[in-house]
Amino acid sequence: MRKIAKMFCLLYGVLIIFSIATAGIPIPVLDVPDLAERANLVAIGQVISVAQTDVRTVELNGTTSRVRVMVGEMRVDHSLKGTLNVSHLSFEFDLPDVQIGYRGITQTSYRMVFLKKTPTGYSFVSDYYPSVVAIPGVPPRDAELLDNISYQLEAVVKDSRTDIPQKQEALYALRTVRIPAAAAALKSALQEKSTDLQLIATAALLERNDISVIQIAEAALTKRSLATSSYLFHNIAYAISQGVHDDRAVPVLARLVRLPEVETRRAAASALWHTHSDSAAAALAAALNDQDFEVRFYGVIGLAEITGHPEWRPNMEVFHEDEAKYLQHWREWAQANYPAQGK
């Protein structure tokens, strides 16, 4: 089971938040609450300049690499965390010649930066995620830090002057913030004209087990518009698989588990299992006859947990070795309880 979850996570990371660098070296995934907690200073403003000040050779992931030492200067409009008595600040960061996921920061960009104090000034909390998108003219609120960060990101999504990539970046950052203000910001994105933005927000909400958007997900996975980027379907499948466990989603999941795309069926079967609800039993019984091994596995373990028979709940390795035994048992059970599905 852990192997399957890891597979979904890697898929999501590669396609969406780029958790694999171009050199094939794994890097952390974005986690805004972690960045905020570790930061001594969370500042918002415009990057005025970025310049190289030195070059040095260091060991990175066991390989000797040339690293450019960079210094950025920022005009600070607001500080969400930490005390700053000046309107400008400088920070130092490294940019290796080899592509390992370090992002740096772009001159003239308007950003929210996460900085830690060093003996000589400031540096990024994370070289992989030094900052997130922001826009001018959004004053901080009298609220907790993560609420303030969420409000700033929501402003990016709502602003008519921001482009689609900026709005996408804001939504991916909001996805990692699990508080009501972030959920409200994600829901506001459902009003955007861009289908891509709507689906990014939908996936993020489903990860929180917010099934108010389950109909949007069903429509997207059922119709599969050719104009929609394929990674968004992966996002939604991942979110359903890992986030949905509300039994009110069972009717939709029961329809999704019958669709042609195997990734969708796997996600729906996994979610049906996670509901631990008697109402999911019929759909899980139908999953026993699926062409895909993983869908059948979810059907078996889901039924075993719902009916309270742990002796008939194998792990994946055991199921792989003796699948016929478990399928026979649960198909007989399904035939007795749900004849239409057990055939």
C-alpha cells in the first residue's frame, strides 16, 4: 500500500511542483507553512537588483560543483513576520551551475520571500523555494501569519492584472496551507474563467476532503476535454485517491470507478476504500472484476475493512501471490450480497 501511495505522490510532484530536478536529483516539495515557521523574516516587496559577487566550488549531492554567490536587494513594502527597521534589505544566495532545483529570484519581480538570519545578513530559508508570488497594494491584516499569507496569495488569484502562471503559482502555494482562509481562497478560484485554474483549485480542495467540488472533478474526468492539460487530470486523480474519504462522495466514486481511464478507476477505488462506509460496498464489489490489478486490490481490502474481516485483508505482496484465493472469497460474498456486481 505504501508503494502505491508513493507512486501517486511522485507522479503529482513531477508534474506539478517539480519535485524532481532536471539532473534527476530529488528535491523537497513546496511547503509554505514550513517555510513560514522556519523564517525569521517574511517580507513582501519588489526585487530591485540581483548581482553575482563571487564564485566558489562546493560539494553538492556528492558532486563537486561551481556555485555563483548572488546578492539580491529588495524594497520591502510589508513584513508579515519579523521586525525590519529599514525599507530595503539585502540577502545572499547560491546558484549552482548544475541544475539541482535551486530557483533563485528574478530582478524586478514582486515576491513574498522567506528569509533566515545569518551572521552577515539574510539568506533564503530554502534555496528550492525562496519565495512565492505576490502583488503590490495588499496591506497585511490583523491576523495570524498563515492567514495573512493566504490573503496575499488570494489577492494574486483575484487580481485582473496577474497572468495565468502567476495565478497558478499562488494556487499551488495555497494548496499547502491547510487553514480555512486558504480553503476560502481556493474556492474563490472556482470563479475564474480559466478551466485550468478551476481544476487546480478543485484538486487542492479534494485533497482536503472537501467534496463540494466533486461534481466538477467528475465532469472533468468524464468528459476529458482535449484543451485541458493532461497533468490536471493526474492532479484530480491524486487528490481523490489520497484526500477523499467522505461517504457522501460514494455515488460519484461509484461512477468514476467504471470509467475507461485506469488512473481514474484506481483513484475512485482507493477513495471508496478510504470512506470505510457500508454505502461503498456495492461499488467495491464491482471493482473485484476490474481488468486492473490495483483496482481489484482496493476492492478486496475495502470490503475486508467494511465488513470487519481482517483475515481476508491481504497486503499487496500477499494479494499478488495469492490473488485468486481472495478474489474467489470476495466474489462469492459479492454474489450473495450484490448479485449484479458479483457476476
